[in-house]
Amino acid sequence: MQLATESKLFCGCSTEFGAAPNTQICPVCLGMPGALPVMNRKAFELSLRTAAAINCQLARFTKWDRKQYYYPDLPKGYQISQFDLPFSHDGWLEISDPKGKFEPKRVGIIRAHLEEDAGKSMHDERAGVADSQIDLNRTGTPLLEIVSQPDMRSPAEAKAFLSELKLLLTYLGVSDCNMQEGSLRVDGNINLHIDTPDGKVATPIVEIKNMNSFRAVERALAYEAERLYEVWQETGQKLGDVPKQTRGWDDAANVTRGQRHKEESSDYRYFPDPDLAPVTVTDAQVEQVLASLGELPATLRTRLETEFGLSPYDSDVLVNQGRALVDYFLHVASATGDGKLASNWLQQDVLRMLNERNWDIAAFPVTAPALVVLLKKVQAGELITSRAREVLQAMIDTGRSADEVMREKGIEQVDESELVALCQELVAANPKVAEDFKAGKMQAIGSLVGQAKKKNPNVNPGRVRELLIEALGKL
Amino acid sequence: MSLTELSAAELLQQLRSGEVSATDAAQACLARIDQVNERVNAMIRVDHAKVLADAGKVDEKRAAGKSIGALAGLPVVVKDLLCTQGEPTTCGSRMLRNFSPPYDATAVAKLRAADGVILGKANLDEFAMGGSTESSIFGPTRNPWDTTRVAGGSSGGSAAAIAASLAPLAIGTDTGGSIRQPAGLCGITGLKPTYGRISRYGLIAFASSLDQIGPMAHSAEDCALLLEVLAGHDPRDATSVDRPVPKYRELLNTSLKGLKLGVVKEHFGEGLNEEVAAAVEQAIDAYRSLGAEIRDVALPHGKYGVATYYVIAPSEASSNLARYDGVHYGYRADEGQLLAELDAERKQLLAAGNKRAAEHLDTALVRMYRKSRSEGFGPEVKRRIMLGTYALSAGYYDAYYVKALKVRRLIRQDFDRAFEQVDLIVGPVTPSTAFKIGEKTNDPLAMYREDLYTVTANLAGIAGIAFPCGQSKSGLPIGVQLQSPPFQEETLLRAAHQFQQATDWHQRRPKL
Amino acid sequence: MGLTRQDVEKVALLARLRLSAEELDALTEQLSKVVGYVEQLGELDTEGVAPMAHAVEVTNVFRDDAVQPSLAREQALASAPHHDGACFLVPAVLGD
């Protein structure tokens, strides 16, 4: 994933997306003779944060190596990456599915390392255009490569892993994680373990590239799993029989395709980059990084469940919306003292509106304190839920406070004595209903409740029903 | 006396006093170049108009009463391995023959900021790979003392320019001896600073952990002047060291009494030319007379220096030169021609029924890389790229590259231990005097083994200086080398300077 | 341990060089010689010796995350052997 720095990993060129080709390059990222790289401090700091958040060990000594191969979008003829001493290793990320598609589990992280990106090569398919175009704007952008353990057992788990990772990265603010813009890229490695009469057999591994969304990842893995099974049935090839294959996902055709056979196996000839100084990290620095992470999704989910009594499903929904919405919820839940109430309102009313109007929570016209005022009235019985919804809509549309809206609409709590009087009135005016009720037809009350509401929309139907029963009972 | 016969220090004095203008100095050097360069081929490119314009600007500055930099209009020759903005920087190679960098090397920028006037780009071994300046596409540089002989390399052009009095100051580079060896063979003074002393930004890389820029001139005093200007930390070079730059010129005259010089017995073994050995011994005697104490020291792993160097340097070079692929700059092979060739090859293979080979034929892109590089690079460069690629490749990396890095540490530890006993190490800089042009080009290994006295300083990262201490019977210069612990350039310069105060080898000039 | 002609051909491809038959022969011989020479390093016991990849032991050299001016596009493309004013051009990069 691309780290959210202003400038590139080894030079001061901007990393802004969407610039005209070759307008964000300099002698360093262009690999001109004599140019030298110098490490971007912020990129390293963001890397440490990220690795700490996925529970990795942070190496106290790390260095950069040259990964050598030839490609027109790699101007130096090598990529500065990390080989044997990456800055972090051995972490994990917990995944779960609120809908229960799979059991909660930990996915191991083998390593996360920091490297520079290559440029872009574009091929124009127009007839007669035999050349490829190279745009080096992206060359030198800082990338964090995270490699997971082969712990995932289904495309759903893979998707959950990616979603959780993306959510985490968003909470940390270390990357835009936008697959469309290329700030998050995914390569998947898949094989099958097949039960045979002779024991479990592993098939050769396939690496899938060119998946441009989480959905594509899920679909590609599902497709490939099936294709691998067919290949297994045809060839019986086991892991180790043939080299790892690389295939590209074609989203339009919904298939993977084998990529051109390379004329030589990749010998990257890694060696330590003599132009870059190694980096040492102290215990104190590691402690500081851990302390500064803030509450991350996993912690927040647990907190919502234990402190506020939310279901895993509900806490998941809220946490997935991002820190800002969680903060909104926390305020409302704490101030009203009712997490479930807050959660319902947030999901059913607030989120619905945000989606409808394509707002994020920062743009929502009703602040958390303003919503609290409204919900407290509901809690106090001053306002019934349906009326409260009306009020909220008006608050959204006009920007006014709950009190102002209620005043305008003439919504007010109906006095208990008024209710009693009203109920007595209704009972007296509807002798047939009284008879039916006495005869055991409880549902007869419904019409009286309806009449009460018509007479005064502000009545609390529940309380009216209670009072009616009392009144009828006295007859 | 012609201005070109003056040392840099002398010329500087006259420039500062106003006796001589920067334009005068430039004109004198240009005239000398016109007169003599053809015979020595020290210079690749001299832009007369630009030189005079640059000199004129310095004179204008002085006339306007503005403060003048430390070099005050001194002409300086720059090895064509350092980037000079907007001017061709060729590295002596077809690969970069038409390349003009859009930026100055930091060392060049510092030179300009100090009001040095760049006289032109000096010849070199292609991409600094060589010890004789015979591999440049611009032809060999000839030793001004005997133009049938090499000037040494890879900074042969810079060395010859000084020796032939084309300029009072030159910038060279040293990866395995490329300043010190030509200095020794041309009878001039050349200093390789400690690694990290001078920024490598804009120095076209040969072997990144070994390359260093350094001054070359007639004397230690002149080298000190240039070193003061070039040295210093550069945020654009992560390997440059953040240490203050001493005023080297002010430290030249401190007495040598009590200075401990180490001598390595193995340096004087077989393979060292007798005359060279004798001259170096004489130099050691001279140091005794100056009050220095001579001691034996051991550098037990020194004999593995050449082997260690010739694994590490080509390995790094093979990586540093991977960028020369004809894609973004530099030489690209004729595309029409290569496509036609591929087509013909494919047809031939198919006609012979060899479908598999036809399928595995280079793609146009790969063929473009291969042809551009093969046509762009000369044989020595290709040889070292091949050697380095091999040493780094899977299966050989541990046995060669990593092993060499370990021996490198042993070599460094030898120096550390020796420098606990002595302040400097004194010894030969080359095993013989200048050899004939063409004499060694057929035996690469023999050529490599000539570097035995110089490579270890680069491997260890320490500093070394070479200066003349005698002449062979046939009148060829003989040099001596001093090596110091890291960041002791002031001791090297002081020791060389005082030797030069007591002797006159450095004042001799070839008859051209 | 000498290099075979095949070894040299493989290395040539890795190095993106194309050698004539004569060059291949000459290089096979020369490289074998040099490699044979450097093998003397194997004589030394380097157990426990840390490899020295840098000449000076510096660590933690960073720069601030600040944007600096890039090259003007014309400048960046000025040295390109083949370009179309916006991009560098190379023979088609197809397939991968």
C-alpha cells in the first residue's frame, strides 16, 4: 500500500495522484547518473505505526537492499526494497464475520517492509502504435508491502482480512487505501489441499495479480480455486512439481489468464544498498510508537460490546464506518446512558441519511449533543419514537434544535391528567368498545387508541392503552 | 614566467592581489591546452567561450567590490565523471556521449560557488574502470613525461592536465586508486579523502561504497586549498559525513617531530620495481630527517586486497550501471535495425524447424536493452559488469560477495590496529613506473594486480595521498603514498607538505 | 572452478548484454581467470566476522517529508532517446 506522505520515499517529488505524466520526477527518482537516494523520515514512521498496529515485531536494526531486474518503468534497473532484514515481522490480524460465514481467527503476518514503487507503462492498442509509453510519476513513491501467512481458508476470509486491514489503515491515517487510485494493491497466492486416500495433497501455488477491488479478489480466488481443482484432476501435479505460476485476473471476462512465460527465472541478485544508511530503532521508540497508536478497530469493537452492550453485528457496523462515527456514537451512548438506543438511532436514522445524501458524519447537520437532546426526550417518554423521527428529519432539514422543531410542530408532551381525562372521554363515548372489552376482546382497545391519536397526535399510545385499560376496568 | 608554471597557491596570491585577472589565468591555460593537449589528450572537452565568460564573471564580481570565493578565479579541470549542468558528461563512454545532466554535482556546485573556473572535462577510463585511461572512447591519455606511456587511471586526464601544466588544479575520483596511481605515474600530488568526506551527489557511480572525489595538483598545499572547498556534509548524499571541515591550509606547517610512520614489510616484496623501492626508501629516510619515527607495522590481510576489491567493485558497478539501458537517457541502439534483425533471426529459426528457440527469442524490448548496452559500453566495462553480475547471482552471492565483505572488515581491522601504533603508513603507490600504452590491455588480471597498493584504502574507507619522491633513470616519475586513519587528511597534507618543503620532486615539470 | 560458456551466456542475459561468439569465448577465459584468482578469499577463516557493506558506519540518515520542485517535463525528457513529449517511449511492453 502506498503510504500517505507528501513527498516520495527517496526524493522530494510530490506523490499527489493524477498529475500529468512525467511532471513529478527529478534526477533521483529518474535514476539519472550520479543521483542518490535519501530516506523520507515520515515514511519510516508511518511504516512503524502500521507494523505495530498489526502486532508485528519491530526490528531494532534494519536496512535496504537492491532488488535488481530490468523493466522500463524501473529506471535504475533495481528497486530499493528490503530483503533479509525487513523493519518488521511476525505479526497478526484478527478477522471475524458477524454473519458467521467463518469462525473468528487470527491471520498471521510474515513481514511488512518498506520499498519504493515503480512507474507505469502504458500500451496504446491503436493500430500502428508499436511503442509503450512510460510515465515515471509514480516511481519512488513509498510502498509498504505486507505479506500474510497462508492462514486463510476461503475467499471470504481473504476479503475479511483485506477489509479489516483497510479499516485499520484508515484508522491509523497511514494510507488512502484506494484500490482504484492504486494506493492499495493486492496479489493473492492460492493452492488447494486435497484429501485423497493416500493422505492430504497440496497442489502447486498460483499467484494472482491485477485484482482491482475486494470483490474482484473474492471472485478471482473463488474462480482460481475451482480452476486449480480441474487442473489437479487433469494433471495430478503436486506442490513442488512445477514452479509457481503467475496469472492475471480479467475482471470483465471473470477468468484468470497465465502470464507470458519469463525467459529466465527471476534472480534478483539482492545486496545491501551502499547508498543508504541502515536504521536502528530503540526500545524507547518502539514503546512510543505503541503508545501513540490510539484505539484501533478491534479494541473499539470490544469496547462497544462490553461497555455499551452492543451485539457483535452492531459494533461491527459502527466501527466499520470509521473513527469519526464511532466518536459520535460514543458521545451519544455515554450521554444517554443507553448504547443500544444510540446504536439503533445511528444505524437506522443517521447512517441511512448519510448514505442517502452521500455525507460523511462531519457533514451531518445534527451534532451528537443535539441528537442527545432528542433521545433524552424519547427516554423520558416525552416523545414517542415515530414522532421523534419526524423531529429528527426536521432537524436535519432545517438545522434547528429539537426543542425549536417541537415548538414549531406543536409537539409537546401531553400531561398525565389530560391523558386520563381523554381516556375517560373516549371510554364514555364508546360503550360498544367497553362491552367488547369486558367480553374479553382485548383488541377492541385498538380503535380507541387510534381515536386518541387522532384527537391529539402528541399522546403516547402506550400510556393511552394503559390508561384505557384502567378506565375500562373501573367500569 | 607563464601563469601556467605557477602553483595554485602562487596563482591564487596573484589573483587575490589583482595582479592577475581570472580572465588572464583562463587565457593562459586555454593557450597551453591549445598548444599541448593534442600530444597528451588530457581533455575531452574545452569550451573556450564558456571558460572566458565564467572567468569574466569572476572579474566583474571583483570589479563590483563583491566578495570573492576561496578559489578566486583559479582554473580547475574536472574529471568527466562529475555532472556539470547543461554540459556533456560522458564518462568516456559511448553510452553517455551525448548526455547533458540537468544538474551539477555538489562538488561542482561548490567549486563554482568558490569562484573556481571550470576549464573543461578531463579524460578518464570509461566509467572510471581502469588503471591507465586507455579505455575511453576519446582515446588514451598520454603521460606528459613520455607520451608513449600511460598517464595511469582512471583519473589519467586530470593527472596529465596537472603534469602538463594545463591547469593548476584538478578534480579526480578514486575507487581503487584512480587518483593516487595516476598522481604517482605523472609526478603530481593527489589525495583520496576518507569515504564520506566529499559528497558523491552528482558523481556518476562506479562502486558506491568505494568511490570518492579528491583534489589533484602540483603540491599538497594546492590540494589542501581544493579540499577545503570540496569537503563537507551534503544532505543529498546519505553517505556523506557530518563533520566540520578543518582549515587544512592553516595546519600544513605543524612540525613532524614525533610523527610515527608505519612501514609494511610485505609492501617491499617481489613484484616491486627496484627503482621504485629505492625511491620510496629514500622518502622514508627523508621523513626520518624531518623528525618522524619509523616503525614496522603489519597489514596481514593486505595481500587479499585486490581479490576483495575485484569482487566488491564489479558487483556494485554491475548494479550501478544497470540504469544504462537506453530507455530514459543515454545511448539506444537503432530500433529499426534491431527489429529487422529479430525478424530475420525468427525466420531463420522457423525455417530450421526450431520452433522453441523462435518462441524464446528476445522480445524487442529485451533486444533493445542488450544491443544498447553492448554497443554503448566498452570491453572493460562489460567485463566488470559480467564479473559483478556473476558474483551477485544466486548460488554465488555468499561465496563471493558476502565473503569479500567479510575480508573487507578484516582489512579494515588491520588498519585500525596498525593506527594504534602509528599515525600514518608510508609505502609505494604503484609497483612500477608508467608502462607503455597497450602493454597491459590484453591481460585484465595482470592490470588488476597493479592496484595492490591502493585498493585497501578504498576498502577500509580511510584516506591516502600520493606525491612524487623520485624519478627513474629514464626520467619517469616515482610516487610515494601516505595513508591515514579516517578523517586525518590534515595529517596527510601536513606530512606531504613538509616533505615538499624539504625536497623538490614536486616542482619538476616534463618537457612538452 | 572455471566458468563454462553456458554460465557466461546466462550471466550475459542477466546483465542484458549481447556478446558475439568471440566475446563469449574471450570472456569465458578472462572471467574464469579472475574468478579463479578471487577464490583465494576462501582460504580465510571469516567465521563470526560481520560483512562490511559500508565504508563508514553511519545510521539513521533521513530527510524531512517536504515537497521539492521536480524537473520541468521538457528537462526530464530532454535526454530521452525516444519520447512523445509526454512519455518515454520503448518497444512495446506486452504481456509482461
